Amino acid sequence: MTTIIVPTLRARGEPTPAGRLASSLLSVTVAGLADPQRFRRGKAYLLDHAVTRLEISEGVLLGTVIGGRPDPYHVTVTVETVPRPHDLGSVPERSHIARLIPRGEELLCSCSCPDWDDPCKHGVATLLAFAAELGTRPELLAAWRCDAGQEATPARTKVGSRGRTDRHLRLVPPTPPASPFDTPEWHEFVGDGKEIPDCSVGDQPLPLPPMTLENTDVAAVIRSAWNTLARYAANEQLS
């Protein structure tokens, strides 16, 4: 289920004790994640009504933020989900809030802006806008944080984790490429068990056929080079 909100700084109703607690704890978490300058800029964005849209679904918070360019910035905040507390009704109580507020390492923030810090000022603004909404609607915290599946476990990562330190894209080190000579085509060309002969005769380098940009038949060039190597190797064995 997805909930879409147009943020406002005016209270939509009377804040609840659980809502005030959720709002304060999430704001503290955000302040601990961001450097002071970005936190101040993000808070200024919030106060300037730059956060124009929030979209809350299980494990994902999307924000639209007006910045310094004509097109808005798009923020995605993902969080590790947790099992829904068995005693949680439609609205969380204060006793549930501490279990539902995520720790910093459970959040991952990315943004379409060029700032690679995590979170950037637009991410800070999005999270603070969400925190402000929790004051009167703490049930949004449960909708964002709780796994709908009854068999979920806290160790399961639903949608991202601050397990790596870079932002926007979490890059996995690439697998080293396979050798270009370890292919069926190459083995068929040179034959299994053949060894490449020494490329020198005495102190003289072995002359190989020239290879220029005009060569279009690469296979023919390689075949010619191989035949040349084989002839020199045969002469070395007979001498």
C-alpha cells in the first residue's frame, strides 16, 4: 500500500504523544547522519516548502524536492523492514516507536542531484518532512517500517542497507575478466596441448608479420604469425 502526501508545516491535527516521539527520534537520527552544513541546508529546504511530495510504502520513502534547477530532485530513502509487532494496532503507541525508528545504518539515501554525500541536503529535507508528518500520523511510520509478511525476520534486508559507504549506486567490485585465450574458439585454432614457442632465435628477435590498421583479416594475421613461430621452433629443434 502506498500513501502520497503533500507536506505542510501546518499541523493536520493535534500531535499525539507517540507522534511527537517518532518525529523527534527520526529527526535526531537524520541529524546524526548528515554533516552540520547539509543538515542546516536540508532544514532550510523544509522551511521553504521545497519538499512538494512524499510517497510512503513498505521500506521505501520517495521525496520530490525543488532545488536550484528547473526540474525537481527525486530522493529515495530505503530502510530495512522489521516484523510488525504482534501488539501493534492501527496506530503505534509510544511503546512501539523505539522499535520502529530506524538506526542510521539501516537507512540508505540516494538522490538525482550531483551531491554524493549520504544523505544530501535534499535527502535531509525529505526525511525531516516525513518526520514532521509523523507528529500527527504515527501510523505512517509503521507503514514504512513494518514488513507485511508474518514470517519476516529482523535479519532480513528488504530494500537496501548502509552496508557500503558510497552513495547513489552501491558498486560491487567487478569480477576479473576471463582470459581471452581461454575460449573454445582459441583452443580449436591452436590445438589442445600446443605450447607457444620461444619468440627469439639466439639474441635476435623473431620477425613477425606486420599488423597495421589496413589488416582486415585478423584470423589470417594470427595464423601467419603462428606458422612463423612454428617454423622457427622446428629449426631450433633441428639445429
